[in-house]
Amino acid sequence: MSVIKKLAVLTSGGDAPGMNAAIRAVVRAAIFRGIEVVGIRRGYQGMIEHDFLPLQSKDVSNIIQRGGTILCTARSKDFKTVEGRRKAFRNLEKEKIDACVVIGGDGSFNGAAVFSEEHDIPFVGIPGTIDNDLFGTDYTIGYDTALNTIVEAVDRIRDTASSHERLFFIEVMGRGAGFLALHSGIATGAEAILLPEVDNDEEHLHQYLINQGNKKSNIILVAEGNNVGGAQAIADRCKKELKDYDIRVNVLGHIQRGGSPSAFDRFLASRLGVASVEALIDNQRSIMVGFVNHDIVHVPFNKTIHSSKNLNHILLDVADILAH
Ligand code: F6P
């Protein structure tokens, strides 16, 4: 039997499709191992405000296919303070919680790492963000669904782009990381992809557009966090210099974060959810459970927080070769 008798699960940071599937997996894996489970609503803010609810197996029925998070989520400013974290710990003590699973991104893991250094409580993290920007895992929960949502949206815009011979600048999410933009750009046959990781040369893009002759229908994917100032800004500059083009802008926004998770995200969330409970039972703490080469790995929080995940540069070449 595990020394853990009661475990808490929370979602933190931006919601991502597949978080519910991960909650379900954590709850059911814990119950299977004889551990009681409590859900914490609204991430760390709910931990501070004692917003807890007991979770039974039936409470997580019929959620594997739902986007968002049934526990709600937040980016808590109070948890960044010593006093906030003290309050949070008092509430965990009151509830007799022995360990926590946090589903979120690097900000959430950073909070967990600081918290468990100050207070003696084990934390395991499950990577959940559409950005796929966490070091130590090939995929984060929500990325595959968001990627497919982008591809579907860009395909639709492509219909208008070719029918009207227009040049579209489409901005996609990813914070400071270009995984969504690069992969969706290749998958949609984008003519150019502007990424935060690359020193984008606007002049080079202008020359490319000028030299391509009669081709008027183009899709340029712009990752947010790029160095060109966003899709609208670069489109405004292009409008002045490339008068032959009929230019439009589309910022996909939060449509990328919602929706029913893909089969892959449900599968990933299920595996990572079970792995997180097993890790806690094995006395692991302050680690993220990740998925590398289709296998579960354990990555210390400090490593995933302080290392950056790089884009595969071969893919930059692939995108470039195929755009010509
Ligand atoms: O981290 C997920 C993400 O969707 C990023 O891609 C984006 O930069 C950010 O969250 C948007 O956050 P918010 O929903 O708080 O505006």
C-alpha cells in the first residue's frame, strides 16, 4: 500500500484540450490504488481559497471527450507570494492531502517547485499546454488538437485565398514558441512561416513575394511572439510596399485552445495521468511525467523549467524547400 492516502489534482495556466482526460486518468488510477482524490478548482488560486471538491470515479465519467477543464483553471498572482503559498499549504493540511498532481505548463511547474521546497508536500506535473514548449517531453497535452484546429482553419482560409487570389497573414498561438506555427505551416503548405526562434528577415519575405510572379494566393503563418510585431503589423507594412497584392489578416486566437481533444491527446493524457499517480506511489516528487519516443519519462521540475525545447531545424529546411 502507498503511504499516500489522499491526493489532490488541479489544472493551472491556460486550458488545453485533453486536460479533462488527464483528470479522469489521475482520479481513476488513484482510486484503483486505494487513494482518495480531491479536485482543486481554479488552479493554485482555488488552493489558496479552499475551493476543493471530492472526486469519485463517476464524477469523471463522460469527460474524456470534453475540451477545457471541469476543474477550471487560473493564473494565480497570489500563489507567487509567500503568504499565498502559506495559506495554500494550510488548506492542504486541513484536508489531509499527502500529494498533488498539477496539470499545466512551465509556470505551473515553477509554482509547484517553489511550493514543495517551502512546504513538505510532493508534487508531480503533467504537461498540459497547446504550445508544446516544455523541455523533456515530445508532446504536451492539447498540442495535437490545437495543431489540427489550426490546419482546419487554414485550409478554409486557403479556399478564399485561392478564389480571390489573396495574400493572407494568419497569426497562430504559441507564446514564445513556434511549434504550432512550424508544424501547421508544413501541414498546410504555407508559403512562409515567421517564427519567434528565427531572426525573420522581412526584406527576404518581400523579395520572395515580389519574385514569385503571377502567384497571388499565399498563406503566411505568423507565430505570436515573433519579431515582426504580429500579423497585423507586418501586413500593414506589406500593404505599403506590395501594392499588387490583395492582403488580409486573420488572428486565429482562442479558437485554437478549445474543442474536443484528438485521439492522440486523449491517449497521451490517459498515459500521463496513470504515470503521475504511479510516480507519486514510487515516492517521486518535483518531477514532470513526460512522453519521449512513445515512452514515459520522469524529468525533474528544475530541468524542464530551466531548459528550453528547441525546434527541429530539419523542419525549418523542409518548410523552406516546400515553399518554393
Ligand atoms: O499558453 C497557452 C496560450 O494559449 C499561448 O499560446 C498564448 O500566448 C496564451 O496562452 C494566451 O493566454 P490568455 O488566454 O491568458 O490570453
